Amino acid sequence: MLHVDIPLLVAFSWFAWVGSITPGPNTALALVTSANFGARTIGPHMLGVAIGFTAMLGLTLAGAHGLLAASPTASLVLRWLGIGYLVWLGLQIARSRGFSQGSAARPPRVHESVLLQFANGKAWMLIAGTVGAYQELATPSWVGSLLIVTIFVSCCMVALLIWAWLGSSLRHWLAVGNRLAWFNGFLGASLIATAAWIAVN
């Protein structure tokens, strides 16, 4: 018999929204991509986030997190591939000094944003919180899992659009002097710092 815990659903929806809209690697990348290349270039990053986060959340809800726990090597490889990509991405962003230097950096590709999810410490913490507190959202369990994935990914997409709009709205301001170089340097360093934090935790 279908049953949805409405108060728990409301609580989870707020949790998913706050977790999605607050700063992290995905929102930082949406911001810097739209600031440098325009809001329309955010599509591949959004698709990559949707694919990667859906896979991580869906597999975790299905119990596949136990498989990674049972295979430390696979978990370690995924972790360091993601960390390496995050460092590389931070360096590319930090090196970009102006709107005309499209070769110094470029919008992320779909597969790169998928990979980024596996190094995203914030994403893993949100997933852990979801599984720990909201897995009993509905019965049968597959309905609850479907609701969780749908709500969380929808919140992520809306949040990325908001951050992309913010980045795009800064383009004219960033075009003055060295503002874009400082902006890119700061966000690139932030991504590298995030990678370092993930590596030591």
C-alpha cells in the first residue's frame, strides 16, 4: 500500500534545497562558467551533475555503497580520479585571465562534471544525510527512493541555474580592469583548496 510521510517529505525538500543552493564545487563551477562564457554554456555542466548525482544517490539508496565499502581499491581510485580532476579544473580556471583567452579555460564537458561528483565531498555528505534521515520517506521503498532522487536533482538544477544567472549578471562588472583575473584566480584556488580538503579527510 502506498504511503508518503508528508511532514518528512516537506523536511526533506527543504534539506535538499538548502544543500543544493549553498556554495560548493558545483555551484562554483556554474558561477565561473557563466561569468566567463555566458549562461548558455552551463548546459553540459548541469547534465553532468544530474547524471553523476543521480547515479551516486540512486546506487547509495539501493545499497551499493556497501559494495564500495567492500572494495577499498575501487573507492580509492574513484576518489583520487575526482580529486585530480578538481585540481586540474582549479588550475585551468585560475590561469584564465580574460574573456578573450578561451584557450586557457573552457566550459566543463558532461563527462567531466559526472566525474566531479565522485570527488565532491559536499555531495557525499548530503547523500549520507539523506540515507540516514529520509530513507523511510515512503512505502514501498522504491517510491521513496524515486521521490528523493527527483526532488534532490530538481533542487540541484534550479540552484545551478540561479548561480549561473548570478555569474552571467557579473560579466559586465568583471570586464573592467583585472577583475575577471582576480575572480578566476579566487574561484580556481577555492576548487584546489576543496580538493586538498577532500584528500586529507
